[in-house]
Amino acid sequence: MSRKGEPFDNAPMESFFQTLEAEHADDTNGATHAGSEHAPNRRDVFAFMEARYNRQHLHSALGYLTPEQMELSAA
């Protein structure tokens, strides 16, 4: 993530956090507010990244492939 005043570098991370928040809300019936008992913790974030984001989520920057597909094609 970039320094204050350089927002363009933050776009990929903001996109990731938006996806995390939206999909975690789906899993917890919409409860994702900070301080709620259903806010994502480290285990939730890791599980999301490994099970969904890297294996199922298509990325426009990768030609609409998943990161896993991109890794396999590069190897």
C-alpha cells in the first residue's frame, strides 16, 4: 500500500478488501462491523485467501484467470 496522496497503488488492495468484506458478509449473514462477534479474524482471512480468492476468484489483471491457474501456466 502506498503513502498518503498516492491512491493509485492502493487499488488492488482496496479491491481485495472489498471482495473479502462482501464475501465474508455472505458467510456470516451480513455481520462484518468492527467489534461484532462475526468480524473476520486472521483465520477467516487466511481461509478466504487460500480457499476462495486464490483458487476461485477470477482476476482481470491476470487475463481473467485465478492466481492458481496463472501459477500453473507459468510453471
